Amino acid sequence: MIEVTRYYPFDLITLLFISCMKTIMKFFPVFVYALCVSCTAEMDTNQQDLISKSSEPSASVESKDNGGYQVRFGVIEPTEDDMDVEKDDENTPKILKFTYQGVAYESVYSFDSDRNMIVADEKVSKLVDLVKQIPTLSTIVYLDGSLHFFDTHAEQVSYLKKNSNKETAIATKATGPLYIRNVTLRLWQRAKGRTKGGVFFDIFSYDNGAISPPALNWADLRGLRHPLDPAFTANDMTSSMEMWAETDNSGWLLGLRPGQYTNAVVTFYENPNFGGRSLVFPEVTVNYTYTRRDYFESFNFDNIASSLKIIYQ
């Protein structure tokens, strides 16, 4: 006797569901792999874009790791348009604004043919000359070009802790507020290297996961020598700089996770091991992800830097 199995509508739906799930599970690993490859490629592209936002170097090579950071060496040739802008910019009148010992000062200034600063106001000019003689002078440079002078680096650090313009981490979407995920610091041999071109160093962080980079404490820049121009080392030969920050969402609606920061502060020191005078740029943030300083000589710091720090707040 032949037995006939009867399937009711509910049984047919169950069998169809099981069949679909088997098909999904069969191809699920392939889908996950493709997704990971796509995400990795996008991350690599973003990191490369961060390093070369100003223009592409004609030659480069990566150097040794330094505590969560790597070094990229390169050279960029200027365009004719860049050189025209350079000439116009140098002839533009400028305003010097600075604060020293709680008092604000202001004066028109210009440069002579040897790029020496000429301050129009006699009183301000004498004060600037006096401040330049301070052996442990620490200078904060703000985004608007204004300066704040301190007699010592410790005094400057104390001031920044009390008066930091730290960005507020506000969540604007379900993925949480922005934090700084990576940075690139470009050191130029020439003043205004971004348009004049020439050789440069890129000191850049690599992906540390969903946190900000570790603090960088580079105590001696003498070992950083350019392979395309062996005469150029980062020590006592840096004349201008650029800095970029790459941001990401914290992934937490309630705010920042431990290790995620919104501000980056870069400090250059006159001597190895963070001694002597210092030049501080404190305003690279999640809202202002790019900064540049074309003339270190404007701060009496041309070809002087011998060590540097990058910290996050």
C-alpha cells in the first residue's frame, strides 16, 4: 500500500521559509566579505585624501613608525598661478595683534626686502623686540592670526587649560558627535611651501580604531632626514607648516567615548627634548579641520624647531 503525504497550506509555507533561509545562509559569508572589502577600500581612500589635500607629491616614500605615527617624504612643484598669488600676498598690508601680560596691542606691519618685520607703531615695535629676547618665550598662534605671548611654556600651558576653546561634542545624528580620528602635519623646508613648493615631511597618524590618535612626543627631529634632499632635516630647517584633521562620528548618541577628542594642539620647540622657546597652534578642531602658517619667520621661529608635540583635548 502506497502512503501519500499530504501538505497543508501551513506546512507549505514552513517548507518555503526553510528553503529561503538555507539560500540566504549559503551566500551570507560572500556578502559579508564583499562588504568588508568595500569598507576597507573606502577607508584607505579617505586616508590618502587626507594626506594629499593640497596637491600630490611627485615623489614620496614612507619612513619609520613613531608611536602611532608614520612619516611621508615628498616634493611638490608650484604652478604659475600659485606664484602670482604669492607675489600679491606678500605686498598686502597686515595688522599685528597680540596680547602680553594681559594687555592687548595692535599695529600695522610690513616686511622689508629681506623679510624682516617692520612694525609701524614705535611703542609696539619696542615691545616686540623685547619679547623676542625672552629665552623661554611661548607663543600661541590663533586662527585669526592674533598672538598671545607668555614668558614660559608652563605659563602658556596653564593659560590654555583655563581658557581652552574646546569644541562642544554635540550629537547631531544617531551616530553621535564628531571626534578627531586622524591628523596629518606637513613640515615645509620653504616659507609658504604650499604655493612655493619644494620638499616636505608629512607626519601622519594611522587608524587606531574608533579613538583619537595617541599624543605625539617627538623629542629630537635631527633623525628626520629627507631622502630627496639629504641637506633637509626637520631639525632647524622648518619654515612653514600645514595641518589637517580627519573626523568621524563617535558611534554613541550620548557623546564621546573614552579616547575620543575634539581638539588637536601642535607645539614646536626650539631645542631637543622640548626645551627653549615654543610655538603653539591650538585650534585644529572638528569644526576647523585645516590650518596653515606660511612664515615661521613672522614668529621669530624660522629654521629653529628641534622637537614637537601633538596632544588631544
